[in-house]
Amino acid sequence: MARLAYLGLGILAVAVFLALGIWQVERRAWKLDLIDRVEARVHAAPAAAPGPADWPSVSRDRDEYRHVRVTGHFLDSPETRVLAVTELGGGDWVLAPFLTDRGFVVLVNRGFLPTGDGRPAEPSAAPPGDETEITGLLRLSEPGGAFLRANDPGADRWYSRDVAAIAAARGLHDIAPYFIDADADGSGWPRGGLTVIRFHNSHLVYAITWFSLAALLSGGLVLVWRAK
């Protein structure tokens, strides 16, 4: 009876391992489809950024990294520096509020500004009032801060691009729930076009692990069943 009980538990464990392996295969298919969709968004011609009527339905799966455009002008309001590490080293993202000709405000990440020896003496400022068109990638808000480093609006220290918190600190209203990573424009610093698009995709490794465990346990169960 004890052997039968162990065999029953083993068969249940094999079923669980197989289910987990199948789930990882399905997750891998979903992730590869997401990567393909994001690649298509990034390289598509820029389309109008979502307006207020579309904000409730903006989602990470459907909208993140969409190539968008807005027309309007930068507001005469302080820019926000957010700690950043890029392929160019350490520094800050420079976020500036932009009033669109459709009446809403969106934060534009104008690009990366290095610190230390690489920092330019006079980085270009966003020209308030000048009509301009911005193109870039739609990014969703990053609330709270970074790992073990919370945003501190009172001290004006920012570790993530938290749209709602930055808007509250700067007194901005009618602001989009996303920001735009501006495309590179060749105008110097801050430097745009440095968005890193990376998706963690280890689902195949996980699937192989679960299927391997199922196979090993199945072999063990066969040996137990055959044992006298």
C-alpha cells in the first residue's frame, strides 16, 4: 500500500511538471508574439499619440513602445532630471512638459545628459513657446522609484519616470498617463533615441527544466513499479 501511495504521489507530481512545462511553452509563444509586435511598433511611421479619450484603455501590452508624434510647444516649467544609466554611462534623463495642440500635456523625455567629465558645459534647453513636433516611443509611467530607491519629490530626487508624481510636484494638469522617449535629433545634449528595448525570455529553459523533471520522475516511477 505504501508503494502504491508513493506511486500515486509521483504520478501527480509528473502531471504537475508537465502542466508547468506546457504553460512555459505557451508563455514563450506569447512573449515571442509580443516581441514581434513591439518591433513592428518601433519601426512603424509615427502616429498621433493617444488623447484623453483613449487614456483609460492605454495598456503595456498594446501601447508600450508605440512610435508616436505630438505637435505643440514646451512649457516654461522646470525640467525634471531622473537618474539614468545608459550605454553612454551614468547621468540623467531630462523630462520636460509639452503642451500639445490638442490641449493636453505630456512629459517628453528629451534624452540623456551625462554626469562627470562627459557632461556638456551648456546642454540645450527646451525652447518654451516654439511650435514643434516631437516624435518618439510611448512609454508607460514608472511609479514609485527604482529598486531600493524611492522617488523623493520634496528633495527633487527622482529614480524613475513617475508621471503622476512628477506632475504633482510641478503642478501640471491634464497630463497623459505616459511619457514619450524622444527620437534622436542630432542636436547634441540631451541625447534622444537611447531607449533600451529588452524582454526577459527564459521560457524555453524553464520548459525544458520542467519536462526534464517529469521525464526523470517518470523513469523513477517505472523502476519503483518494476521493483520486487
